[in-house]
Amino acid sequence: MKRLNLNSFLKVLTVYLFALTTSVSIAETETDYLAILLQGKKIGHAVHIRAVENDKVITTESVSMTLGRGGQAVTITSQEIHIETPDGTPLGFEMTMTTSGTEQKTVGTVANGKVTTTRQVMGQAQERTIDWPQGALLNEGLRLLQEKRGLKPGTSYTASVFRPDMMMALPAAVQIGEMKKIDLFGRPLNLTEVITTLSIQGQPITMTGYVDKEFKAMKTLVPMMGMEMEMVACDKSFALSEVDSVDFLEKLSIASPVKLMNLHTIESVSYTLKPTTDKKLQLPVSPCQSVEPSETEIIVTVTRLKPAKDIPFPYTGNDAEAMDALKATDYLQCDNEKVIDLAKTAVKDAPDTAAAARQIEAFVDGYITQKDLSVGYASAAEVAETRQGDCSEHAVLAAAMCRAVGIPARIVCGVVYADLFLSKQSIFGGHMWVEVYIGDTWIGLDATRSEQGGFGPGHIALARGNGEPTDFFGLVNTLGCFEIEKITLTKKKEIEKTTTE
């Protein structure tokens, strides 16, 4: 188990905070410092610089955060540069992110209604070009829009925020509230409340900011995964001071109401989930997982399915989801030579799709020899070279290898049951696995548990996608936002059910 891909998640979310709360600068260059806090503890800092150079406005956002992961500290540093004209017309951007010593850099240019990015992965350049979304803005354009709309209470407006990491524009709704007295580390200030809601992959993320009369963001609050992140303006010395430790794995684990015995003998498990926040739980549905919501609880039933036999591969059908799950992505490089070679080795002599998928599951489990939490979130091509990582690295490599031999595969994020984890007994912790399309059904695979039967009814899916970190923003309103009240087990070949509370 692991803290999923929260390194990338928190980095991107922090940059979103900047994107909608940038400061107005009268001088040619201005630098602002902010402390990043989680649950009241300082976990990092951010630096915002706006400079005017040669008829260009260059905005630089630098972020550093240190997160605990099962007793290990992982530091994430990122820098994002937006280049625009003085009237807010986008010209280009650069993004650099370093996690556990691994650097990922993306450079983008905007011209003639197109945006082209080049991303370096394992020394190879991955290039992508799309149409620039009409009306989409970068930092300076957003700052100018904020200045134009003003801070009159009751004012509301919308914006289209381009995110380079997602290569898409996100709709944002802004609501200006009343002026309030806000404490900034013992310094009370009269600030105007600005509530911004971003819609990301169908999930709303609402941020509450407090800005001064010059529109400078002095404090921003983001509720997420049952916790709260803050960005607070401060002086340079405090921003760069030592950080505290907040262990995500421990905070996001979910207690089981009972110890689950012999899960390999269980056909299905029904979980009664009780939300612990006012956020509506939206969980994915698949042949393996049904979801029955009510006003006060959600019943999730996870079933172990047997894959159909004698289904040939590569896939030649026309199911839209399955065909999309065969494509190469930035993190599932099924067109990478090393990934292809590993996949061909793994499926050698496999008689059908089910056997090939199981062989890939077992191969990845054995191929990744250094199993630890030190890797932030690596792509399949990187894992193929390093042979290192935890559940996310197992998942991206297994999914990419499946795609490389024509088996549709997608990534699933959620929680999985463990008898013991982080000195806690009978808990569900963050996890990542794979679903593959066999016949006309999506079947679960878990390359971290190939010897224990792989995917089973102890897995609860919370989000799915193509392996991109931004596919899993729905976790902000699910992971850490519910308790498990009751569990009902159905054993194999038995009608009798066992209920535990």
C-alpha cells in the first residue's frame, strides 16, 4: 500500500491556488512568500514572483513540500513559469517537478491557436499538440480578470483556467464575499473573502481565499480528504524555516469494523460507508463494484469475477472505453521499447487474454525487486528501467505492459484491506491496481498481490483513469471522507451471509 499519487496531486493543487489568487504588482518585480500548512502543521512553502521583462510578463511559482509516508519523508519541489503579454495573452510555460530525486520537466509554447508541449521522460522527449481552449487564461490573464471584476461583495464571475499539467482548461466559478478580520500568525488583517470552485474531472474543489485591497492573496484554505490545507502569506525567514511531519498514510487509513479472515474464500463483500464530511461521495461503478447511495450512507458491493476463457488478444473489438485503454499516455508508455520487450516476455505462450493478463500480473510482481515507498510517482518507462517502487509503480507498469500486447487496461485508485499496516490492525489503506478488459467485462488485477490471488473483494475503488496524476482528483472528496460502518460477506458457493458491525 502507499499514499497513492498524492505527491503530484498536492503539487498540482497548490499551483491551482496560485492560479486564482495571484497578486497585483505595481513594481516591475515583486516576490511574495507563503507558508503551506496541513492540519495546522507547516509542511512547506511557496514563492510567487511576477516580473515584467521585454514586453513580457513572467510569473514564477515555486513550491516545496515534505510529506510523511509510513515513517519516510518525501520532499516534492516544483516550479511553474507562465509567459504572457502585458494584456494576458498566453505565450508559453515551463513546469519542473522533482520527487525523491526524479525530475520531470515540461516546456510548452502557445502560438496560432495551438499549444505544444515537450516532456522529458528517461531522456526521451514526448511531444503533444492540441488546440488552445478558447478563452483559457494563464496567471497574468487571471490576475487582470480579477482586477477588472473587483472585490465588491456579491460579485460573481466565471473563468477558464488552463492547466499545463492536464493540457486542458478547467471551469472556475468565483464568488466575492464580505470583508472579515483574519489572523495571519498573530497579525489580524481586514481581508475580503473570495470563494473559488474549480471543476476537475467532474469533481468540485472549493477554495476559500482572503485577499487585501490590492488583490494580494494573504490566506487560502482548501478542504481535502477530510483534512485542510492552508497557504498563508508570511516573511521569507518563516516561509523557508524547517517543516513539521504529517504522515498521510496514517491519516488516510480507514478502520475496519472487524478483522476480515480468509478473503480468498469470499465471493463478494458489501461495505456500508458513512460520509464524515459534507462532500457527496461519488464512487466509480464497474462489473466488480456496485454502488447504492442513500441520504445517509452508501452501500458498495465488491465482487470477485472470473475472466472469460478463450478470448484472444490483441483486442479487436469496438468498445470505446476498451479502445481508449489501449493508447499510450505520458505515464503508460505502451509504445516504449523496454515496456514492449517486457510485455512480450511476460505473455510468452499465453493461450488467451485471461492467461496473458495473469502472467503480466505475476511478472511485474517479480520484476520490481526494490519494493518501498521512496518513489513519488513514476511512469511505466521509468519503472521498467529502475525496477523500483510500490503499488503505483506496479500498477502503471502492469497496465502499460497489458496495453503493449493489445489488452485494454486502466488504473484504479482506492483502498485495500490489510491485517496489519503502520502498526494498526484491520485497516483499509490507500492503494492502486489495474483493471483489464476481457470479453466484455473489466476484471481487476493487483501486481502487488499476485501470490495472494491478486484483486479481490478487499479492494474498494475510489477513482480510475489512464495513470495521469490528474485523473484522480476525485480523491479529494472521497479518500479520508468516510468511515466503514458495516461489512457483509458472501462466501464462495454459499448462500449464507455473515454480517459484521
